Amino acid sequence: NVRSTILDQIAKMPANRRIGFNLTGGTKLMYAGALAACRKVNATPFYFNSRNNKVISLNDFESVDTKLIPSVETYIKLNGNNLFISKPGHWDEIPGIKSPDRKSLTNELWQARSKISRFYRELSHYNDSFHPFELYNSDIYAKLSKDKSAKISIGAKHFEFKEWPDFAKYLSGGWFEEYTFMKLKPLVESGLIKDMRIGLEVSIKEDTSDNSSLSIGEQLGRLFRGTYQELDVVFTDGIRLYIIECKAASVKGEYIRKLESITRYFGGISGRGVLACCFPPRSPVVRKKAYEANNVQLIAGRYLFDELETIIKSGGSHK
């Protein structure tokens, strides 16, 4: 079936078209069928060796270095089908991100991550739109006023901001995404990471002419659970795409399954997903699911970023 389907497609192409066959993935029978079709039309078969980043010609077994893909957006466009980038996720485009006080607060929240986690349930009520709030306990006081000014005290340290309408979203986990991005910035400056984005959004461009029972848009909608998907932190080392899902609160098994699917969709066979957590999961089921995932690794706790750097330097192979 694979052989005949490919040959049918080739028959529709111009006779002088030069054709290459990527035979890297698939089952052995799929490989055999594709190779048979390749030989039939005297095309060029090749294979990607992701272990040493080589492209191998299956005619003479000569190899060349894989070309780097230094842009996150290129990965999205290559693998996106009916998706388009609705928000590029550039760091400097985040409102108020250049404030030194915001950077200091983000660092302070990492140190006080156990304390701020006590507010997550209540903060969730204010995440979707602007609502003034005031929360406090013996360790932390946080307030968003009607004029959209924000203030927070953590122990003896105090921070005030003139306008921050989505302060609740930041406090309930956005700060951890920003902290993760900041911790990885030195790897961008050293050249190990070629391109990194935060909060990049991809949206579904539905094809209304598709009359199939389950269109691409519907399939993606099921995966993303909505019209778009936000990637917390996404970057590339030029060789593969890394997608980091940041979880400041508790972790569920479904997060791992979803990240597996998203990573495979955008990053392909060599894509790597990382579930970065403030706290190690207590559930043995969650830990088992993370261990069994082929393309996702779960890292947590105070050594989180040491482990993350090791993963990147090892090309995503560290487990």
C-alpha cells in the first residue's frame, strides 16, 4: 500500500522532477514499501542520523552534516500544517519586562516558591481578565488596585508597580516562566541556544473546504483544547526543538501526555519536551509516566536548572 500510494503521487508530478525519499521514520514494512517505490523511479533515498547529526545517502552511504535550523519559527512553519504563529513570543515585547524591580521580584518568588504557592487557588479566580484583589498571610501580601497598580511584600522586601493589569496571571505561575527564560539566557549568549521564545502562540487556521469527518483543525483543536496553544518557553540549539512546560504548582499525569504530543507535533522525531516543576511530584503514577515518556523529561526542585543545562548540552539525551 505504501509503495503504490507513493507511486500514485509521483505519477502526478512533472517527469523531470528530482525526488528525494526521507526514509528515517516508520515501521520496517513502511520503509520497505517506500524504498521499493524509490528504486522504481530511480529517486534518491536518504536517512537522518540524529545521534551524530548526519544525513546519510542510502545509495552510497556517504554522509554530510545536517543543516542547522536556528529559528524557532522555522520549526513551527515546517511542522505546523494549518497553524500560524499568532504571537512570536519575543522577550522584549512583554509589557513591563524591562523593569529591574520585576526581575528582582521574579528572583525573589523563586526563593519563596513554597509561600506563593499557597495563593494559587485563589489567584486562579483573577487570571482571565482584570479584577482588583488583595491577598495576604503572615509571609506575603499582594494587592492589585482598581487603577491597575500592583504591590507585593515578601517578608521584609517590598515591590510596587504603576500598571500591571495581569498581575494575578504573573503571580499564579507566569513568574516561573520568566524565571526559566532568564536562567537560560546565558546559554543564548554563549551560542548554545540559537533562538528562544516565551509565550509563543500558535493558532489554528481552519480549512473550511475540508469535508472530512475530522479535519486538521479539529484534530489540532482536540490536542490544544482550544483555538490556539501557548508554548511557555521554546528554543532550539539548531539541531532540535525544545519545548518547556513550566508548572509552578502540582503536576498531573495528563500534562506529560499532552507535552509528549505537542513536542512530537512541532519537534518531530528528535524534538525534546521538558516539564519543569517548582516541586517534585508526589504521585508515583506521575513519576512513572514521566520516566516512560520517550521525548519528555521531568525535572524539579532547586537543582532544576543544573539538570536542564545538562539536558541541553547532552543534546536532549540525558534522562
